[in-house]
Amino acid sequence: MLSDSYPPQEAIKRRIAELSLEHRGLDSMIESLSREGGFDELQLRRLKKRKLQIKDAIVVLQMQLVPDIPA
């Protein structure tokens, strides 16, 4: 989670980095399971769903880093 010991922008950047690392790990795991064959389809779907959730969380955090620009 976001830590109080870092400025808000830095905490968001650290969280994005953590989520990106987890996202890459899931990507590797999904690729590996898909190549093996005989994999558990339910497990693969859950991993893909988690990967999408992480991607969505990264996008939300990245949007928090962009200042609002009046139209």
C-alpha cells in the first residue's frame, strides 16, 4: 500500500513500480503455463483476470500523477 513516509507522488510511483513487477511476473507465469500444455484452464483464467486488474490499477495510479489541466 501507499506509505506515509514518502511524499504522495513518490508513494504512487513506488506502488506503480510494485504493480508493474507483479504484472510482468504474471505475464511470465501465464506464458509458461500456456506453453506447457495440460494446464489448469481455471487457474490460467484467474491469472489473466488478476493481470488485467493490476493493469487497471496501474492506469488509475498513473492518472493521479497527471495534473488536471483546465479545458
